[in-house]
Amino acid sequence: MATLKKYDLNGKVLGEVTIAEDLLNEPANSQMIKDYIVALRANKRQWSANTKGRSEVNHSTKKPHPQKGTGRARQGSLAAPQYKGGGRVFGPKPKFDQHVRINKKERRLAIRYLVAEKIREGKIHVLKNEGFEAPKTKIVSGFMDTIGLKDKRVLFLGEPYEQIEDFEKMLSLMENYDVFIKSMRNIPKTKFMLAPNMSGYDVAVSHEIVIMEEALQSLTLILGA
């Protein structure tokens, strides 16, 4: 059974949260994890790079110099690639339908494995965010310094608002997250997102993960509970 330490915004340890061991024993092939990460990165590309060939550049069709009599090599057009402003040879063109399909079961398994690995390494922490009235970067920065997250790439995870049935609690949580995001956005290498929206790439590139206490249920669902 794995345990996660729970902190308040002052960095004080409030207790521990236990995670069932059977949720952390997801078998995953290293090649599958690599293929999943590579596919995510490839799907983020816009494929919009575009260059012009010699037939597309807006250039004069006049010969640079006479064909004979100058002793120089013959040239046919100023739009040739060896001239300044000429066309590119085999330059990139826009591509379409380059999306790499990711199997749904493989995607879920990869995320579970990567999250479970962070838990086993002790790199996931629980934060009891009681909130504060106005954005204060100093509070979040102090919290990170206290628990040893300074200068690390940290991912903060919150709970989706639509999963909260009580309307007043939902509004309170939205305001709480809004103040928290404004408090951490000036801290380098930090990112906030809702737990169900994270990808395996977000988990893999993060040095540490801080999850809000109310989002623990979403974390266990990701692990397959």
C-alpha cells in the first residue's frame, strides 16, 4: 500500500492518504509507453510549414546574363534556387491527415502506468487548498519551497467542476481555483489542469505532481478504481 503526504498551504504535514497496492500494479510495455508519447508529440504538430519552389516565387524570368560569350556557366532564370530570392529545393509543404491514432486501451494503460510510477517514487503530493481571498504568488511559492519543489517542473491537478452536484460548492471551487491559478502563473515551470484532462506526456515531463484533496477520487479513477 502506497501513501501520499497531505499538506496545507503553509507546507505543514496534515496526514497521509493511502492508495491501494493493486491500483499500482499495471503491467506496461516500455515500447508501448514510447509509442504513446511519440504519438502525442506528433499529433501536436500543425504541419503548416510551406515554402515556394522556383515556379511559385514572384521573380523575373529574365536570364541573369547572356548564354554565351561571358565565360560563365549558363543560367536560365533568377528564380533558380542558387540565387537570392529563388525557390527552395524540396522544401516543406503543408501535410494533411497526419494524425497518429492511439488505441484507447493503450492510452489508458500508459497513463495509469506513468501515474503509478510517480506514486511509487513519492513524487505525488496532496494539497488541502483552503483558499485565500486575493491572488498571492508568495503563498504558493512558499509552499513549494517548504516541501522541496523549488526550481522543479510541477503539475497541479484539480477536480472538474461539473462533477460537483452542489451549485454553491461548485462556484466556491471555481473561485478558489481561479485565485490559485493567478497565484502560481508567474512561477516558472508550473502548470495547472484538471485531473481527467491530463495526458501521459504531462505526467512524464513533470518532476513532481501536486493534486488537490478534492481531486483524489479522479486520481483513483485514472488508476482504474
